[in-house]
Amino acid sequence: MSVFETVKEIIVEVKDIAAEDIKLESNFEADLEADSLDIVEMIMLLEEKFDFEIPEDAAEAMKTVKDVVDYIEKRLADDNT
Amino acid sequence: MKEKTALVTGSSRGIGRSIALNLAQRGFKVAINYYNGGNDAGEHLEQAQEVLQEVQTMGAEGIIIGADVSVAESATALVDQTIEKWGRLDVLVNNAAINQDQLLLRVSDDLWDLILKTNLYSAFYCSRTAVRYMIKKRYGRIINISSVVGLAGNIGQTCYAASKSGLLGLTCSIAKEYGARGVTANIIAPGFIESDMTRQLPAEVSARMIAQIPAGRLGKADDVANLVCFLATPEASYINGQTIRIDGGMSI
């Protein structure tokens, strides 16, 4: 499963919205109506799923789905090198 | 109901013990926590074992977990161990507390730290760990045992009162933050409850205390435990962020 698919799955779990409404460019607050707690919860689930910690400043910088996907892909790539 | 689990901090004796037993009687699996630091650790463990035996006699399930809830790592491990054991945590009762009366003028920094850490920090540590788990399950009950002293203050009890009223802000904030996730947080503020401490009071002091209580008697630990049991149920889902006094009407 691609990172985007996994992230989508987690957003669906937290926000209970249709997967097809989640796009890479979706903004958490503006498009997905996610509040700060939704985002914290999503980060928690991502940390469990990928088995690494996401620091507070990195989490705060995540405004869109793409930000999350890029961050995770970069972390996974870093771990493999 | 059978599979619901509860952790009661400081449940080897006193009100905590009664809470653990009453929850067990109503079908909860209970984690019994005792203070495993200090010189009396052995005695506390024995008391916890007695509580466990009573729980098992009722046909309920329990475990004993020693911890020092005033220390972050220990409090966190306590909650984690409960979840590991049963795979869930539905109810957290922050009950562990100590008191040492002293006029403000004579309160040392160490005494203040000790009482605040044991009574207030402990609830923060345990709640922080438990909430993380509870919001995922969209269900949780956090019940913090405060005191009428936390609402009104008392001579000689600056530390105790401050710690117990600190629970108020903690509880209401948890209630607001996680109410939408099926997690509720409430406070029980007991008045004068029969305990080892009140039993040692001179007769005239007891009589004076009782004279202020419309119920005409001291409360029993079970009076507190009965409310915990109700707040712990799904039926109490719309009660959130409340402080409920169990004081026989003393404060009205």
C-alpha cells in the first residue's frame, strides 16, 4: 500500500469522511474540517503505523495531506539509507 | 459489561479499596494499585493482596500493580501495564492521595512538592497516558477523587487543598478536550468520610464535625464508591466536567 493510501485510511478512521474526498492537496483545516485534536490523533496513529516518532515541529508544519505523505516518504527513505 | 476494565490508583486501602471492590462487584476487571515506594511497601502490598482476594471471591478478575504515581515514568507504566494485561482501559479513577496537615507558615518546599506530586501530578500523568488510549476507542471514563477541602480550603491544609482544587482545572479541561471522543472526566468531592484518620479523632471533634452535616453522620467509603460505579457506566455519558460533592449535605 502506498504511503498516500495509508494516510488516507488513517484520515478516514479519524474523521469519518469518504476516502475519495481526500486528495493530496487537501488542506486539513479548510478542506477536511479537521481540528487540532483530529490532527494530533492522526499523528498518533501514523506514529504507530510507521513505528517512528513525529516531532512536534514537524507535526505543526503539516497543513495538507501532501505535507504528511512527503514527510513520511522522506523518513522512510532516510531509514533505508 | 463483563469485559470492562478499571484502574484505581491508591486502592490498597481506604476509599480506593472500596472503589475497587464495588467496581469488581459490578463486573469490572480491576487493577489494584498500591504505593511500592517507602518503608511500608511490604504492608501496602499485603493490603493490596487482601483486596485482590476479595475481588476474586466475588468471581471478578483483578491484578495488583505497584507504582509510585507521583513519578511520571511509574504512573505511565501503571496505565500501560493495565492496558497490556487486558487489552483495554475503560475507567481510570485517580484516587491516590496523601495528606500532612501543616500551617502555611510551616510548610516546607519538600512537603508542598510531595503533596502536589502525589495528589495532582499523579492524576495528570495517569490521565495523559489513559486518554491517548481512550480516544482511539471513543470511550473512556476518568473519575478524579478530590475533596470538599479542594473547593473551600481548610486550616492546616494549604497543600492538600491546592492539590485537590488543581484537579478541578485538570478535569474540566479533559472534559472539554475529549468530550467529543466519548471520554468524560468528572470529579467527586467527598466530605468527612469514615477512615483510619477520622476514627482517631477525639470524640468531641467528631461530634462537632457531625453537627455540621445534615445527614447526621460521617460518610462511608461505599458512599463514594457507589457514585464512582455509576459515573463509570455508559449510562453516565452525558455527565461531563462535573464536580459532585458527597458530603451528606454539609456544604449546602
